[in-house]
Amino acid sequence: MKFDKNLAAIHGYLCSDGYVIRNPNSQKHKYYYIGLRNTTDVLLKDFQKKFEIVFGLKPIITNEGRCKIQNKEIYNLLTKDFSYYSYEWKLPELSKENLRYWLRTFFDCEGWVENRNYSRLVRLESCNEKGILDIQKVLLKFNISSSVKKRTNRTMWRLTICGIGNLQRFQKKVGFLHSEKSAKLLSAIESYKGYIWSIPTNKEDLFSFVKQNGKVIMYRNQIRFSSIRRKNLMELRKALNKHGITSNLFGPWLSSIGSGYYCLIIKKNMGVFDGTDKWNVERS
């Protein structure tokens, strides 16, 4: 097949939530179906539109969340060099421009966005190890780094994209057509703006800031602050030093999702930090 952006997108849809099936042996009900299963109307309509552009035929959208068509000739063309089964699909050789459309449709169907605490990331899962490793490899063409890990006790691999730079490049160069995922990715990126801390300079406000935002590790007698932004912790350490409070800055460390962060540790028995005041959770 000669790929353009529309056929690349169709291929990505078929490898994710699509199907290309046949039953040529039945005497009564021979069929050759190509279709997409998805509950998002905009994706079904996008598949329908691109399919009509490429093949000149318009699949029907059903009430059951499917966009499908029956055609032996198109079936044979699509399956001549490719399989679309979960364990067998493979990413075709595509130009960088067409690759964007394949990735977008695949992530639209199989990917999701997290935006909570330290989890600001894009993820997708697949039981096709080679396929997901190929996706990881081609993402590097867009300067998007990712990690791939096998799920514990499952034949499933998870790809994770994290870090503001990678998320921004994914948004710009791949992105989502799925409106909810697109909005959530934008929200995750914009949430990084809140990562610039305002550190009080006077003693009373500074100690209140520490009590409100530090996380106490009781068995270590420590107060910890964590941030993806090293400068936040450097400014906090500098302010503490002015009032005779020493601290240690560590990092970068990697979280369980592979994102980098820094950690500032204060000994809790440092004078004003004694007492029974309520301490809040770790500041992100």
C-alpha cells in the first residue's frame, strides 16, 4: 500500500480499536468486514471521513459504537502485507509526516492522560511487545522520550511519556483528536505553571510554610519537600539557612513513573519544628 496521511491514520485506527475480519467459507453468509469500535463519535466520524477519501466508499456508523463496511477488495488490499490482530499488528514504514497521523489515531484509541499529584503523563498499553517498542522508537523522531515496562503478572506492556518537555512536544507534534484527552493534556501541561513556589522571607511565614507544606517522615524524624523544579528547593534551603535551619538537597531521583524530581530534607527536631501541629502531605 502507498501511504498518505489518511491511509496512515486508518491503519493506526485498525491496529488499535479496529478490525479486519472475513468469513469466506460460509455458503450463506460470506463477509469481509473492515471497521472501528469506539464510543467516541468524533473518532468514528474521522475514521469514516478518511476511509471515504482513500477508498471512495463511506462506512456506516451504527448505534452500537461502530463504523464499518463490508468489501472484499478493500479487505484484500489491507491484509496483503499487514495483520491487525492485537498480538500481530506492526507499525508500517512511514514518512515522518504520515507517522504523526498513525501515532495520533493509535493514542486516540489506546492512550490516556493522567493529571494528579506527580502523575502528569500520557500512557498507552498493548499486549504487542514489539509494536509498543516500535512506537517508543519512532517517538524519538519527534524528540519525545518514553519508558516501556511490562505489567506485573500480565502479558501487557505500558508506555509512559512524562516530563513537561516531552508532554509539550507530544501535544505539538502528535496530540489528540479526542477532545477530553486533548483538554486533559493541556491541563496537565498548564499545571506545571504552579510549580514555581513563592518562598516567604520572614521567619514566622517561612516556618508556617514549612509546617503547611512539608511531609513528615516519622521513623526518620525528617521533614521532606519534593519538586520537579530544583530551584524551588534551592530557594527554600537559602531561606532556611538565614534562620539557622540546615537542610540537605538531593536528586535528581526518578519516581515510579520515570519522572525526575528533587528532594529537600530537614531534621524535624530543629527547634520551631517540634510540637504537635498538623502537617500536610508532600508538596509536589
